Amino acid sequence: MFKLLHSGVSYLVVLLVLFTFINAIVKLRTKDSYKKNDYYIAFTASLLVKMQLVLGLLSYYFSSYYETLRQVGFKAVMKDSTLRFFIMEHPLMMVLAISLIVLGFYNHKKQTDDVKKFKILAWYFGIALVFILSRIPWAQWFN
Ligand code: HEM
């Protein structure tokens, strides 16, 4: 149940984070001003990743991976690439990405200069996107 939700919300997360990033880059290049829409795009993305954090933690807790971790211990998990990915790499990188998105959203809100707002969105969301794309279990997701 949580895994299914986590999987479905991932599509929205990837699309919205990508959209916020591209939007910021386009607005910087065209020297467009910051409008309400720009705020709502970034706001929705930051809200969705917070939801995804909760869903991720629940998926983690109820997954067979967590059960395995409890049974075999951390050292054994680190020796297996699949277990290491789902128990360590995926959650850690995603938590980092989510922190960047939330920080970027709050930092951009504080700025009064439009260019600075878009620069902050582009950097924070751009780096977060790289983290997310690098640690998505693509094969399992599209299976
Ligand atoms: C931006 C945030 C995140 C994205 C985009 C994301 C994306 C995904 C995707 C696409 C899958 C594969 C789903 C499937 O098999 O159909 C997955 C699985 C999983 N994710 Fe995440 N995730 C995120 C954050 C997290 C966090 C923060 C945690 C834990 C703290 C987490 C824990 C897990 C676990 C344990 C699985 C495997 C579930 C299972 O196969 O039983 N994820 N994630």
C-alpha cells in the first residue's frame, strides 16, 4: 500500500522538481520577472517531496529490506549491493535531495530580488534532481 503510493508519487516528484528547475533556468535566460505561478510551482514541489519523505519512511519501515536489516545487521547489508542500495543509498540521497528542495524553497522566498530567487531555485532544485535521478531504482520502478 505505502510502496504503491510511494511509487506513484515519485512520478509527480520527478516531474515537478524538473519543471521547477527548467522554469527557473528559462526565466533567468529570458530575464522574466518572478510571478505567483513561479511560487506555486516551487511550493507544490516542496510540499510533494515532504509527503514523499513520509511515504518513503513508511515504505522503509514496512519493507522486507528493513526486516532483513534487523535480522542480518548493518555489516552484512553493506556487503550486498541491492540491500545497500535500498537500505542506505536510496534513503540517504533522497533525504539529502528533499532537504535541499525544502531549504531552496525557503531561501528563495526570503529574497526580494527576482534574479536571486530564480538562481536559488535553479541551484538547489538542480542539485536535488541529480541526487534523485542518480538513486532511483529505475529497473524496479518500471517493472
Ligand atoms: C524524492 C524522494 C524519493 C523518491 C523520488 C523515491 C522514489 C522511489 C521509487 C521510484 C521507488 C521504486 C518503487 C517501485 O518499486 O515501484 C522507491 C522505493 C523505495 N523507497 Fe523511495 N523515493 C524517495 C524517498 C525515499 C525515502 C526518504 C525513503 C526512506 C527513508 C525511501 C525508501 C524507499 C524504499 C524502502 C523503497 C523500496 C520499497 C520496496 O521495494 O519494498 N524513499 N523509491
